[in-house]
Amino acid sequence: MTSAPIGDKPIAVLGGTTVVELDPDAAASAKGEAEEQARAQRNLGWQLLWRALLDQRRALVFGVAIGITWTAAKVAVPQLTKAAIDRGIERNGPLLAWSLFIAGAGLATGLLTAGRRYLAFRESRWTETLLRERIFAHIQRLHVGYHDRTQTGQLMSRASSDLQQVQQFVVMIPITLSNVAQLFAVTLILVLTDWRLAIVALAPLPFINVASRRFSSRIHPAVLAVQNEQAQLASVVEESVSGVRVVKGLGTESVQFDKLRKEADDIRAVSLKAAGIRSRFLPAIDLLPSLGLIAVLGYGGHRVVNGDLSIGDLVAFNVYLTMLVWPLRNIGMMVALGQRAAAALVRVHEVLSTEPAVRSPKQPRSLPARHTSQPVGAVSFENVVFGYGDEHRVLNDLSVSIAPGESVAVVGATGSGKSTIVRLLLRFYDVDQGRITLDGIDLRKLDVHELRRNIGVVFEETFLFNDSVRNNIAFAKPDADLATVERAARLAGAHEFIMRLPEGYDTPIGERGFSLSGGQRQRVAIARAIVADPRVLVLDDATSAVDPSKEHEIRDAMRTVMEGRTTIVIAHRPGTIALADRIVLIDEGRVVAVGQHRELLDTSERYREVLAAWAVRDDTAAAEVPIAARTPVVGGE
Amino acid sequence: MFQMGGGVAPEDQLDKTQTRRVMARVIRMASPFRRTAFAALGCVVVTTSATLAAPVLVRHGIDSGIRARDLFELNLSVGFYLAITALAYIFGRMQYVFLNRTGESFLRELRLKVFASMQRQSLAYYDRNKAGVLVARMTADIETMGELIQWGLLQFLASGFLVVLAFAVLFSLSWQLTLVVLIVFPVIVVASVKFQRDSNSAYLTVRERVGQNLGTLQEGIAAVRVIQAYAQEDNQIERFEKSNRSLFASHVRSIRISTWYFGLVEFSGVIATSLVVGIGGWLVHEGVVSLGTVVAFILLLSSLFDPVQQLSQLYNGVQSAAAALHKLFAILDATPEVDEAPDALALPSRGNLKVDDVMFTYQGGSTPALDHVSLEVRDGERIALVGPTGAGKSTLAKLMARLYDPVMGVVSYGGVDLRRGTHKSLRQRIVVVPQEGFLFNGTIRDNVRLARIDATDAEVEAALDRLGVLAHFERLPEGLDTEVRERGTRLSAGERQLVALGRAALVDPAVLVLDEATSNLDPGTEAEVEAALERLMQGRTTIVVAHRLTTVQRADRIVVVNNAKITEVGTHGELMALGGHYSALARAWEKSHAG
Ligand SMILES: Nc1ncnc2c1ncn2[C@@H]1O[C@H](COP(=O)(O)OP(=O)(O)OP(=O)(O)O)[C@@H](O)[C@H]1O
Ligand SMILES: Nc1ncnc2c1ncn2[C@@H]1O[C@H](COP(=O)(O)OP(=O)(O)OP(=O)(O)O)[C@@H](O)[C@H]1O
Ligand SMILES: [Mg+2]
Ligand SMILES: [Mg+2]
């Protein structure tokens, strides 16, 4: 590669191909565009806050008004002190009166401070509270694809730490405005008292402001880094504790310890970095006002000696200078807080402006009513193509139709897309091509809630809420009575063990409650689906953790539940598969065979492979011969 | 500027002797860092003294310089003022550096020690302590202390020092005016103490509700699929709103408490000024004090009131840090139930695994989980443990791998009691692979490698290949480098299990203990995996807790555990002929398989 001499158009020759490097103008404009975009984003973020604050304008304006009155009272105190020293002490004036004036001003500042603080804090918390509710509500409605890509922790920090940044900014609004007023008032008074001394005394103060601003913007990334390292350490601890059975069983304590040591070292390093930043700024910010005070004593002292200034003025100068310290720091901090809040608002806005990809149409069609003479619950997949966003196609031209009231078992190897079919039926994702219909209506033409209320799914991963057993079962119908809950529990084979729990149906379960075994959890989840009373019931490997001998009992009950509704069962155990009228075998993203168990055993080699139908017959063969080479042994069972 | 967030629940409050013990222990633990600690303390003394010297110098400047019209004295005061400011700056900087170095090194030490101690504990400890609590110890509790070190400790020291010194200075300037200040001072102290109490309880409520709210938030996000599947978004939103509003209410309560307090503090400050001006002015007229003294008092007032305020807030922080330390020390002091003997020796590399008249009861369990159980597994033998749910199969397996120690009786390997073997040799000989796959953060490869940390990439791949599942994972767009995401959500249920099984294929111990999970795999894949595991078991002692007929039939001997006892031992054929519990179980399994 040769680079062209300066002045020429920059050209780089790469293996015979001439590559013209980006036109600098174009690059600049691209950069400008990015900046433009960032600015637009920030604007949108601010607009979000602005609209929120507009709703609270009464209290906020009131708070600001109180703040400014407070400033007036506060500024008056040194004036009164000065007058008291000059007229009261030096010239033997009415001391008591001056003292009372000062006390009166004190009372006013006390009351006003209280009012301002109260309003500022309450309003900022209110803004935070409402925004948090908006975020939560929005997250609840965002499509599953979004949640796949976004970690729980990320969304948590949108609704917690980001909003905290916003709150910290909002709480500063009234005090900052009164600080600005104070700044002007004090400067004016000082200049009017003695402009020469004022210039000398005030000279170091702008640096406080600059330093605070710099400090805030430097310390912020450092603090974030510390938090980030702390979070990393937390996740090491978390997985070491939750996975302790794996760690102990394999004896890999040292691996986890090394991970932890690394994180502990990192925390120490970034914390010390943050401390370094603090050490560079904070003592300086603390001591800069002293320079002003020294100037007042030195230069001001000379002027008093020369008779240009009274001692009272000198003291007032001192007091005023100290009075400026906080406002200057606050304003400096406010600028940095504003930047931080802006960044947080952009992130919050990003979440709030993400449109749910799966939405109800404007004019949804409604499903045909149930309990008519016509049975309902027809499900049909028509040439469905689907992938999770990467190039890997999980379903590839899959077609199957299920009649109302029919029960179908979906069978396929691990990772073949069985659970994906369920997710599509719930419209967690929209298909890439083809369509899915329920009772003849394209899912995309139905109200999403109506659709989902009519489909009850027991997921392969059982999620139970931190709530009582009863509320967990009644999840889909929170106002269901105990009899309904019990009936569902009985059908799911859960009633017996629930009655043996310490508080029966009121026992708290979930992560923070009583821990149930995998099989017990699954049975609670089945009961939950039964309470929902859907027209289509889907059981995704819903009894995998239930003891085979117990499963037998559930199976009988399931027949009752399945009556009169369409059922889709994903299962591996022949006993469970046999519940279904028909079996659909999927492989490589499409349906490869449909039929009855026995029929498929006879006709489909893939079916025999997936169900390992030879395994019972000939174990040694299964153990030694690779799958492809196995000769399936078929026989009646 | 900084508000220390701290608080301590009444039940966590330490009494005097506990506090003293915690302090003594902290000092002992921090002794390696005493150099920097003393340096930090020295810096605090210097900077605080400098802060207090300033008003004294101003007084000198006014009285001996300005009023006496002595410019030399005035310039001298200014010069000294400049000098102490420079001094305060230099020592102020060093103070941060030393203090943080001490504090962070201490915290690092504490983190490592506590985690190491947690890891030494046996599974019984984890049964007793909820995961959330243990995580909180290592995170929130230690972070509270970090915060205290960064901000609080420094201010706590400086403030305490400042109050004492300020009074000394005031008193030396004029005891009469000091008495005047003392009229207001008690009001501040009483208000601060009350504020400290009220804000502590308000803070605890806020903290509790923040926790609750975060819990609800987290659940709402983690369970979003279930919520949407059952169209329960609106109910969840309402539920969250309720917890969110109750958090807001607790915030408002704590705001109210601080509102009156800060109002009162500001009011008292000005009142003190007014008193000093009034009474001080009168004393000047009487010729008792100088005007400079009055001015110095006015200037010193603020260095008196601020620290008291800070002290009251910091008090909460210090208290909660002490409570946190107390809990952390409890972890450090917990003696592991399953510990290495001082004279531990390496276990023989091969031998029989023998369970001799073992009794075991879980803590809190009323009945024994194993009741006088004896079993000898010969070197290289394959054993299947079967029995009904809750019979004690997993318990027996765990004792054979010394995840728990028996209450009575002995488990030995090659004639050596497992309790006399080193941990290291124990895990080299006996490995337990729980098959319900707990996936750690990282890629598929990392997760398999966990079983043998020095395994090369090729070995990891070979292990998966032996299971016959390598091709499947390689078909994923990022192959074995696919990040499994939180708890493995990126993978299908069966794929997660395959990763966990990959671990079993990678380890190479003399004794392999497999606690078979009820499976999420399709029988085809399962048969393939089982065949691979079968090959894996060749030449080594294997103990499988079995839930499937196929696994059982491959065993050399079948051990039936029923109601905490071993009731039948023998081959499939023998036990079927016996017509006992096993034959019933086998028939039930067969039925489930046939449908
Ligand atoms: N959220 C996701 N993002 C990306 N890929 C995914 C996601 N969920 C599943 N996959 C991939 O899609 C394929 C099909 O997954 P699916 O969960 O539908 O399998 P399955 O047939 O239910 O398998 P199993 O029997 O193991 O439950 C798998 O290869 C899996 O790795
Ligand atoms: N960590 C524990 N703490 C207290 N009790 C326990 C613990 N683990 C198991 N138990 C109890 O000990 C008994 C034996 O349990 P174990 O897990 O050994 O049964 P199992 O035969 O493996 O059953 P399964 O087939 O369901 O896995 C049961 O009554 C169980 O409730
Ligand atoms: Mg699945
Ligand atoms: Mg078990």
C-alpha cells in the first residue's frame, strides 16, 4: 500500500484495486449527521421530561417561588449582621433590635428552606414514580422478540438507576434557580459595597464552578465503572451460589474463586481510580473560596485601615463569600447532572418509543363464540417460514391443520422447533412467511389479548410467581373462587401435595417461597392452564419432570380436560403421545409425517429414530451402533 | 453535598460488647494496611486543624492588624492563612488517597475471605441459607461499607474532630460567647438525634419498599412471556403500580422528616448568629471581648453546625456498616461441616467404594433420610439406584461423593474414610454430575469446560462428539461459541441438557456419580447420549440414580432404596424373579413407555 503525497487526493492501492478513501467532506458530513442524530435524540429525551414536568407545573412553580423568596431572606442576613456590627456594636446602636431583625430573617429562611425542600423532593419523586409506571407498562406490552434481545438487568436499570438520575436532576431545579438568583444578588451587593474588593474577592470563585462541573463529569464514568464491576462480581457470586450443586459436584470451587478474585481486584482498581479523581478535585473545590477570603482579609484589611471600608463591610464580605460557595458548586453540579439526566432520558425514551412489533389490528375480527353447536378451536399453519432473526431458519414451509376439538401430538428431535410452533401460535413472534389461523382467522387479524385468552399454554420451563399457590393457579382468572382452583388442581394431580404444604393453598411459592420439586411445579402450571379454560390447550413437555408412575394418574385426568377443546401436546413419552388422536412429526422445520402412533411406527423411519422405538427391543445394538446405521426393529408393543 | 444512605433494623442493632468485638476484629483484619491507615488519620488531623485555624487568623488580622492599624500583623495573618490553605490542600489530597487505599484493600480482603468461606461450606449450609441472602452479603453489605469508606468514614472522623476542636477554639477565644453558642447547640443536638432515629426508621421502610418494588419489577420482566401468554398485562401493571405508589408514600414520609429538620437547622444557625451579635455586641461595649472575637465566632459557627448535622447522618451509616460486618464475620466463622481433616491424606487412586452402616438426617428433617445403609461398590462396577420419589437415592449418591458427611457410620474409598482424604484427591477420584443443567454465564464451550478447567478446545469438542451432539451445536450460527444468555434461554430445553451432559463426558474420574434427571430429550437423542455415557462408564465405577428402565438394565447391580433403607440388591433378572418392589416399579415404567 502506498500513500499518496500530501496535497494529492488520498489514494490507496490495494492489490491492484484502487480504493478511493472516503472523501473527507463526506466523512465530516457523516460525523455531522451522527451528531445531529444524537442531538435529536437528546431533544426527544428532554421533551419527555418536559411533558412530565408540565403536568406538575403548579407545585414546581410554587417551589421555585419559595426558593427565590428564601434567597432574599438569606441574602438579608449578612446585611443585617453587617449593620448590627457597624451601627450596633461599633456605634453603640440599638443592639436588641438588630438581633431581633436577624432572628426574624432566620425564622423566614428556616420556614422557606423547609417548604422548598419538601416541594422539590416530593415533585421529583412523583416524576420518577410516574415515569417508572410508564416504563413498566410499556415493557409489559413489548413483543417477546424484544425481550429475547434485552437482558432483564438492562430493563431494570432503565426503570431504576436511569430514573434516579432524572430524579436527581429534577430535585435540583428549584434550588438551582434560587442559587442563580442568589449569585446575582450577592454579586450586586458586593459590587455596590466596594467594587474593587468585590473583583479581587470574587476572582477565584468561577473556578469553583468550573471545577465542580469538571469533577462531576469525570467522576460519573468512574462511578459507573465501579457499579459495573460490582455488578460483575454480583453475577459471579450469584451463579456460584445458585449453581453450587454443580460447583461442588465437579469440585470447581477454584474456578469460581479465580473469577471472583479478578472481579474483586477490578473493583479495587476502579474504586481507587475514582478516589484519585476525587482527590484531584474535592480538596481544591473545598479550598478555592479560602483564596477569596484571604483576598478580603489582605486587600480589604488595607482598605479598612485606609478608611475606605468599615469592619462590618469586611465581615459581610466574608460571610457573603462563604454564601456563594454552595450555589457555585450546585450550579456546576447541575450542569453535569443535566448531562447525565439527558443521557438517561435518551435511554428511557428509547424504550418508550420502541413500538411493540406484535400489535392488535385497528379493527380486529372476533373469534366465533364457543358453546354453540359448532365446535371451535381449529388451528392451521399454512406454509409457515420463521427464524429468530439470524440466518438460521427454524421453521421452513411448515403446514399442518388441526380440527376443532382434535388432540395432536407434536414430535420431533431436540431443537427441531416444537416450542417455536407454540410461541408462534401465541403470536409471540410473527411468521416471516405464510400464515397461522385460529378458527379460520389469521392471527394477525385478531385482538392479541383475545387470541391469547383462548390459548392456554403450559411452558416447558415452569415460571411460578412469588405468590400463594392459589394465586398462581388462578393467574389467568384472578377472581376465580377456591372451588375452581381446587378442581383444576385435582385434574392436574396437584391437589394432594398442595394439601400437604404447610399452609395448603395459601403457601407462598416461587423463588422466595416454598420450593417445590420440578414435577410439582409442572403440575401447578398445568392447573394454571386449566383454570384459563382456553379453546386451545398446549402442553409443551409439561410432564417431563413428573415421575412416570405419577404421570399415569395425571394422564387419566387430562382426558377430561381435553374433552371439547383442541389440544396440542409436545411430548417424548409414548404414553403421553398416545393421548393424541393424531401425531405430527417435525424435522428440519417442516412436517415430515402425520398419522397415528402405530401407523407412523410402521411407515416413518425418522419417527422410529426420534422415539428410539428400537431401544426397548435391542439395547446392545443401540449402545454400539451409530444412529444412521441402526436397523429399526419394529414390533407391536 | 453527600447524604449517607444508611440505616439498621432494630433486630440487627448491635449491643456494646458486640460493637466492641466487631471493631477489634476490623482493626485486627486491617492491620496489614495500618501504615496507610495511620497516614490517612494524620492527614485528617492536619486538614481539620487547618480549617479551624482560619477564623482564628481572621480574628488576629482584625484585632491586631486592622483595628490596631498594624499592617505588619495584618500581612502576617494573610501570609499564614495562605500557608495553611496550601497545607490543607496538600494533605486533603493525600487524605483521599490513603484512606481509599486502606479501605479498598480491606474490602478486597473481606470479599475474598467471605467468598472463600462460603465456598468451603457444605451443601447443608446452602440448604439452610437462601441464595438471595448469601448474594446480598457479598454485594449489598460489602458495598454499604465501601460507600462508608469513600465518603462517610472520612467525614465521620473529620466531623467528630472538628466539633471537639471548634469548641476548644471557641472556648479559648471567649468562654462567655461559648456559653451563648451553647444555648443553641443543644437544640441542634437534640434535633439531630431525633432526626437520626426517625430517618433511620424511614430509611428502613424506603429500603424495604425499594427492594419490594425492584422484586415486582424484576418478576414482571422475567415472567413477561407467561404474563403475555395469559393476557395478564393489565393486572400486572396494576400490581406494579400498587407497589410503586407505596414506595412513593415511603419517600414522602422520609421527605417530611428531613424537611422539618433542615428547616430547624437553618433557623438555629441564624438564631445563633443573632445571639452572638446581640450578646457579643453588649460584651464588646462592656469591654469584655474584642470585636474580632465576635467576628471569629460568627465565622466559626458554620464549622460547628455542619459537622453535627453530618455526624447525625453518618451515625446511621456507621451503625449499618457495623451490623453488616457482624453478619459477614458470622460467615467467616462458620465451620464447614464437610471439612478437610488437618492430617488429610490423598485417597488411593483405585478401590472399592464402601458405605458402612450409614445414618443420615437432613437438618430440620424429622426422620432419617438414610437409615443404617450398607453397600459395597466394587472397583469398576456399575450400580443403579432406584426407588420411589423421596426414598433417599440422591441422598445416598451425595454421601458416596462426600457432599454431605454421614451422621453415623463410614463411607470409605479404597479402605480410606472419605473424611480423612484431601478435598483435592476426593474430587479427582469421585465426581458428581447433576444432569439438570445449570448453565453459567458464557458460551456453550465455557459451560462444558467447567467440568475440567484445563481441557483444551479440542477436548471439549471431542467430549461433545462422543455424545454425538457436536454436529448439532456446530449447526448453530455461532457454533460452540454461542452465548447461552441468562440461564441458557438462547437454547432449547433439550440443548441445555445436552450441554450439562457434555460435562459428564469431559470429566475423567475413577468414580462417576450421575443423578439422572427426568429428561427433556427426545428418546432418539437420549438413546444416543445414553450409549455414549455407557461407553464413558466402561472401566470406571459408576453410580447412577436412575429413572429409566434402559439405564437400569445396563447396570451390573441394581440397588433398590425404599423409605431410607436398601431393600433389594441384585441384577435385573434376579430382582424380577424376586417379585418385590423392583419388579413392580419396572412394570410401571414399562407401562408408561407403552402408553
Ligand atoms: N430465543 C431464541 N433465539 C434464537 N434462537 C433460538 C431461540 N429459541 C430457540 N432457538 C433455537 O431455535 C431452534 C428451535 O428451538 P425450539 O425451542 O423450538 O426447539 P424444541 O423443538 O422445542 O426443542 P426441545 O425438544 O429441546 O425443547 C433451536 O436450535 C434453538 O437453539
Ligand atoms: N436438602 C434437603 N433438606 C432437607 N430434606 C431433604 C433435602 N433433600 C432431600 N430431603 C428429604 O430427604 C428425603 C430423601 O430425598 P432424596 O432426594 O434422597 O430422594 P430421592 O430418592 O432422590 O427422590 P427423587 O426420586 O424424587 O429424586 C426426602 O424426604 C426429601 O424430602
Ligand atoms: Mg422445546
Ligand atoms: Mg433424587
